[in-house]
Amino acid sequence: MNKKLIALAVVGACVAPAAMAQTANPVTLYGRVHVTFESVESSGPGAATQVRRNRVSDQASLLGVRGTEDLGGGLKAFFQLETAFKPDQNDTTFAARNSGVGLQGAWGSVLMGRWDTPYKVVTTAIDPFGDVTLGGYTAGMNGSGVRGVQGQFDRREQNVVQYWSPSWAGVAVRLSYMANEGRTATLNPRSNGASVTYTGGPVYLAYAYHEFKDIVFFGTTTPPKQIANQIAGTFAFGPVKVGAAYEKIKRDGFTDHKAILGNIVWTLGNHQFIYQYTKAEDGDNVAVSPECKVNALGYQYNFSRRTFFLGQYTKIDNNSTGTCNFGVTPGSIAGNTAGADPKGISLGLRHIF
């Protein structure tokens, strides 16, 4: 009996510190469920590329767990594991979202894992639709509209090391480096970037940079070097908030790809009225340079800080070589050919927990 009591006491002594550490440094479960009902179609100069159809689309629903541990001396360890899940179908890859482990101190944070690039974070910050829905910024920004490519610079890169600075009077820096694990005798892939942002009161300003080397660009046998630069910002005055962005992408052997985005959000109590316009042009070495225009109108009703309803109408106009499509997250119209013009209506609910 005494031996059993002693054994239990030893086990208790081992378990108690771990339990105390867990209490002092809690692990948080969080998530988001966002689903839309959509009616979409695509038509062009000839026969319709896709006749009107209805669909239920996931809008980046997610489930995550994150936590920290105080290591003393102002140093903390942190981790995050985040996975997508689709309420409308069960074909999700586990833990494909932002996941990693790192250290944080007065000097900033360093993490290793899989994470959104600084370039993507900057563009998401100015999009009132939050990088999702039919009219989200990837319909025309971050490299969309050339050779059927959608949002090539809208990246959640794997095998990365990132540094996030603290805020210095509103100024913050992010750096991202991707390990060249895919290096061969002839290819040395690179996908690195950085951003500088300023946040102060009603003003948000940002500059972002990203470069590709030996990263596939559709329709080419030898991947060209690609460099993207973007400036962006938002400004709020009273119930109105306006946002804008301009990007230029240089690809060896191609014309410069340029895109602009502008939006306005008018808030009246729980109601928000949203308009977003995007235009992308050039970026290919064809006789007629690609061009597209995206118009998205939205109405959002905020039931609470965690739950809202969003209705949206989006129309995309491509010229004969333009290939802009709906935003990446809700799923573009499959097989949309150059010159076809997608349009659609969506009604959705989002809840975060």
C-alpha cells in the first residue's frame, strides 16, 4: 500500500508543474465558419463559357489552436496550428493554413513553418472583403489576369523563416525567406519578400516586395525571374473608409504587369455599404495586351462583432486576352477562357469563435 501511495505522489509531482504551466500559458482554440450561396455564370463573345449555375462555397473557414509559454527575461515561445475545413464538402487537407513555431521578445518575433507572405498580408489588410468572396482582391490583384493565373503572389509559402518587428511609433517590418528545398542541378527556387507598414489612428500605409526565381509561370518552359512591388493604404474619416493599392510586376521577357485597386466602405450603425474596383493590364508578350476590370458591390449587416451577413454582386470584364476570374478562395469558374466575362451574386454568413 505504501509503495502505491509513493508512486502516486511521484506521478502527481511530475504532472502538477505541467498542469500549472498550461494554466499560466493557456492554449487557445479558435476558428471561423464562412459560407456563401452563389449564382454564377460566364459569357463571352461566342457561346457561354459557363451557363448560370448555383453553388455553395466555403470562404476560407478554419479551425486553429495557438499558445504561448513565458520563458522568462521577456522571452516567450509561441506556436500555431491552423487547418482549413469546408462546411460544404469533406475534401480538406489538414493543417494547410498558417502554422509554425517561434520566439518573441522586445526585439520582435521569429518563426519557422508555413505562413502568409508579407505581400499577401498587405493586400488583405486593405480589402473590405478580406481576401474572400467573388469580388475579393485576387480577382484582379497579386498577379491575376494573365494566362489564366489567379493571385500568383497571393502566397502562403511553405518552409519559411519569417521575422516580424515590434511597432516603432506605428512602423512595423516583416521579412520572409523560403528555404530552397527544391534545388536541383539546374533550378534554385526562391520566393522571398518583405513589407513596411505604418498604422496610426485612421491611417494605414504599406509597401510590400516579393521576388520569385525558378518558380513556375504558366505557359513557359524556363521560369522567368519575377519581382512584385506594391504600395497600399486606407484612410478613415467618420463613417467612411477608403482604400487603394497599386502594384507592378516585372517578369523577364514580358511586359510589366500593372494593377490598381480602390474601395470605399460606408458604415451606418450595423449596416455597411461596400464598393470595390480593380483593374489589371499588360504582363504578357502577346499582340493584344491583357486587360480586365472588376466591379464588386456589397452590403454587410453586422449582427455582432463575430457574426455578419454579406450580400455581393460581382462583374468582371475581360478584353480578348484577359483572364481575370472570381477571387481565388471561393473557387474561380473552371475553364474560364480568355475574353470570357464572369459575373455572379452571393449571399453568405460568417461567424468567428
